[in-house]
Amino acid sequence: MSLFKRKDSSVWWVKIIIDGRKVQRSTGTDDKTKAQEFHDRLKGRMWEEQRLGVKPQRTWKEAVVRWLEETSDKATHNEDKRKLIWLDAYLGDKTLNAITLDVIDSVRGAKLKETSKATTNRYLALIRSILLRARDEWEWIDKTPKIRLFKEFANRERSLTREQAGKLLEELPEHQRDVVLFALATGLRQSNVLRLEWSQINLEQRHAWIHAAQSKNRRPIAIPLNEAAYAVLLRQKGKHLERVFTYQGRPLNSANTKAWKHALLRAGIDNFRWHDLRHTWATWQRQAGTPTHELQRLGGWKTGAMVERYAHLAPDHLAVAASRLNPLLGGYDLATGR
């Protein structure tokens, strides 16, 4: 029977078989007339797909599954998963062809109510990437809506002064103090610090490294150990066979804890995230005169453009270049009587 009801449901279901292809799904209605209309439309579409070569109506859920399979090696894979779980409430029941600009606008408006424009852009960009792949690589759809993102301005890079960093370290519990100090000494991201293993460290040569698979841009990062970083590692030596940073014998898996937040409050530091420790490190490096190409390699940034946001913090290295025009412009200064 093409239309039927399940024992545990009041809505009608359809079962259609064409050329061996079987489809069984809910109509979403308990009205038999509407259910029959749903059945007829679905059967007609299946016939067109099978006999006329019309592309089948792929769903957003199918696209998500394939996307996650094909991008499982992305550094942001888990972040994509979290975004897609949130998006499921708005796109989970739709076919790809049904994702129109109106649907995108509803997603944009809903996300904007709970977060910033920059974060909303990350969700919209993920939708756009999946739809473009469905069009250009999988050939599931012929066109995609033109998804526009909010214009973003350069963010203020939050960093600590030496005094603020000292106060924060004083307020942190001992096991977190060394984690934060190591981040300030190396500029590593939180995940790279917390998951650091002794197999990635050579204390004799004062050198550590992050494997390409652990790096955000999938390139290995070399970490020369300065005195502060080296001292931290010596204090951790012998506490665990594999992992460097632990608490009561167990590897640390999170740093953004209540203890971290309370320490910030006691130190009088607001609007500061754990990732801003990396910005602090980069700021201090630039202020100390570290050139762009060296900072890029130390921080594991893929392009120099990512480092240029710190350029204004160390203008002294340009002073020599600017002074080269002194002999040429000196005469003009005399001529104007100034």
C-alpha cells in the first residue's frame, strides 16, 4: 500500500518503488488528501529522476554527512560539527534546492540574536562552502543562493601588559600557572599546549615541535625553548609518562575553567580570552623587535598577512629607512625658514 500509518504515529507515510528504488518517508500530515498530494509529487519526481535523468533531490542532511566525511582532517572539524548541530534546526528537514535566500536570511537573523556578526559569518560561510561543493564537485545541484557575509573590521587584538601578566600568574593555581606561562613563552594555541607530549620535546637541544596534523594550517611548527619555557618543562618532568601538563596525575584537557575565570577577576583583567595569551606573546615579540618573517615562523602562521596586524607595535625598525631621506629633504627645510 502506497499510503499507510504506523502504530505509533497519526501521520501518513508513503512507500514508493520505481525500477527497484524504494523510498519510504513521512508525509508530515494526518490529512489523507494532503498526504496523497505529497505521494503523487514524490512519485512524479522519482519517475523524472529515474527515467529522464533529472538530478535527485538531495537533502541538507546528506550533504552534511558527506561534508564531514570529506573534511575529517580539517583542523576545525569539531568546530564544524558544533555549527552543523546548531544549523540542523533550520536546515535539517530541507532539500538543497529548498535552501533559498529567504531560508538563509532566517538563519542569519536567528544567529545574530545570540552572537556577533563575525561569529554569524562563520556559520553562513560554512553553509556557503557546503552548497558550493554540492554544486561544483558533487553535482547535486545546479545553482546556489548568493550568500552575503557581514562586513568585518579588523578586531582589536587584546593583550596583557607585563604587570597584568604578573598579576594573573600570581592568582592562578600552580598547575594552571605553568600552562599560562608556557603559552606566554611560546605563543602556542591552547590545544597545542594542553596536548603537548614528551615525545615532542628534546630538552637537551632545548627544542619542541608541533606535528603538522596538530597545527591549524597543517604545517609543522618548530619551537625553540627560551628560558621561561625550558624552566616550565623541567618543573613538569616526571609527572606523567606521555603528557606534559597534568593535574593530580591526569592530563589537562581544558584551560578555560572556573579557576581561570576567577583568577582574571581577582587580577582585575576583563574582556580577555585564553587565546589572547597568543596575542600577548605576539605583541611582546614585536615590541622586542622580532621581524615579521621570524614571528611568522615562530607562531606557525600560514601567511605574513596574519602577522602584519602586529606591525604597528614595533615601528622602530622602520626608523632607519625613514631617515634615509634626511639628506634630500634638509635643504627644503632651510628654504622654508622653518
